[in-house]
Amino acid sequence: MDIFTKCYEFTEADKAKAAGYYFIFRRVESAQDTEVIVEGRKLIMAGSNNYLGLTSHPRGKEAAIKAVEKYGSGCAGSRFLNGNLDIHEALEEKLAAFFHKEAAVVFATGYQTNLGAIAALAGRNDEIILDKFDHASIIDGCRLSFAQVKKFRHNDAKDLERVLARTPDKRGIIIIVDGIFSMEGDITPLPDVIALAKKYGARVMVDDAHAVGVLGEGGRGTAEHFHLENEVDVIMGTYSKSLAAIGGFIVASREVANYVKHFARSLIFSASLAPALVAAVSVALDIIQEQPELRERLWHNTHKMLKGFKELGFDTGHSTTPIIPIMIGDQMKTFEMCGLLQEYGIFVNPTISPAVPPGRELLRTSYMATHTDEQLDRILDAFARAGRKLGVI
């Protein structure tokens, strides 16, 4: 049998394109801002992770340009060998200080961060306990670790304790949860997770990709939000959301960070983060600390949209964050509504299985500090028109 048979038989994408319901890999022809150009049309962006609107910030772009002028466009090797720049180490120091941890490790992508850190920390004789809705990169990191993996029902502390109680005493245990869950926008019940981890001798890692810059008085994420910064063992984050670039990091104790740095295969065997990205992230960290009004505006926009959607009769699930799902529960209707919204000038993300369980199909919307009230009103108006036309509301 030809190994490529499955490739030749894959026709779902072509069928979706022919039916007008292909809303992935849309070609954006402009910067990721509150408005984008898609196939020559201007759309209001209501589906980006650019929460603080920093991807187009003049200071970030200027820093990136200067970094390219000094260091070139790439590092030509991994950090383990020839690609470890002084600005990589400076960023690690800045991240550790920002999160009030002893040390940090910088990776080239967020996905690689979870792959490398989890596989380094957990082994065959250990157990990893996951929330059922954890991000795919966490699941793949667990697979690479060869550790035993168990899952508990989403945000269900009682089910987490059920799993912990059945774990053999001699196993090392780490609980890994998302801070903000990326599809439905709800927050992990971190106080319950921490309490159970202490009771059963487990460590805790929080994937804060969508929470950095968003949650907490200083934008330090879920642990700060719950006043538990000293209780989380490892915080993972990405630069591709509020930090306006691409890449990832962990912050932890000096010993844990040092171990990950020397055993994370995705760090050792990947070229290091490009200088322009390092510089842009460093500036974004400065802006987050210097301009808390950006986060205040983000929450103004979040509360406006949550209130607006609920008043229109939409189901927004359990979200309390800038990620606001519009629960549809039907794959075809999700595509139809996405198409109508694009026709009305709004860019949103249709989310179906396997990104969400069957029956929980949704439109993933997300908001930025830089959205204007007028833009938000236009989004709500478009949703009202589409929702009524399709019988969603």
C-alpha cells in the first residue's frame, strides 16, 4: 500500500472550498490589527490573540529593526551550541524578574516550549495529570515524555482529586493546566488545583499563553490573578499573544530552569529565537509594565462584548476573558454563520472537532485593547443580523 494513499483520498478541504465553507488558511494581506485586509476586503478582526494590540507598536518594530541591523536575521544554530546571544540571556533575566521567579528559559516557539519542558521534566516513572481541555502542545509534550498520562474533567476539582487519589505513591506527579483555556475563554480554578497538589505531593505547571498581559494586576497571568505566584512551580508562556512576536518560555526555580535548558530536545535541536523577535518581546514586556491602561482598556472591551452578546441572546459559555466563544453546537451552522459574518465585514474563527468536542462547535471571538467602541458595536450588529438570519438567537 502506498503511504500517500491517505493524501490522495483527502478531499474534505476541496469540498469545503467548493461549498464556500473553507475558513482556514485565510490569506491576510495586512498587519494583525483591529482591521485586516483579506482578499482585498477590509474586515474588523475579531479573532486575533493580539490582546494588547502590540504587534504594530512603533517601539516594537523599531527594536526589531535595530536587532536585525546588529545581529542579522537569524542565529544559524541552536542556543546549545553557537546560537546563544547576549540578548537571549538578557530576555531570560527580564522574564524571570517580571514573573518573580529565579530563572527563565527562552524557546523558539510556544509549541516547542511545551514539547521540550514537559518531556524533560517527566519520564517513564512519572505521572502527568491534565485537564481534559488542555492545549494540543501539552498533550504532545506528554507523549514525548513517555510518562503515564491521566486526565480529569474540565475545571472539575473533585475529579482531579479522584485521579490524584489513585496515583501510586512512588510516582513523581505534575499537574498541568491552561491558565485561560484557548477556545472557550474560561479560567482554571487554580486555588483548588494548588490545594490538591499540596495534599498529594504534586508539582504544578500552568500554561499561561493566553493569560500573560491579560490577567493579574501587573499582567503576570493566572497565578497573579489568584495571588498564588509563589505556589506555581512552572509557568509557561508564549510571545505570540500579548507579547506580540513568536516564541515561548518557562519561568521556574533556578534548578528546574537549568535542568530544562540542558535536557529539552526542542531547545537543543532547534535554531534559536531570531534576534528581531527577542528585541520585540523585550519591548513588549516594558510596555506591559509601563502602560497598565492598555490592560484596563482590554477589560473594558471584554465586559462590553460579554454584556452585548448576552443581551442579544447568544450563549458565551463560561468565559470571563477576552476570548469569548459563541456557542453554536452544529458544524454546518457554524460555517454558515462564519460566512455571513465575513460577508458583513467581520473576521471570526469557526471552531469544530477536534479543536472542541463534537456538539460544542463554536465561533471563537477575541478582543484587543485597541478595538474602538465603534468597531465593537459593528461586531455586535453583524452578529445580531447573522444570528437572527440563521435562527441562532
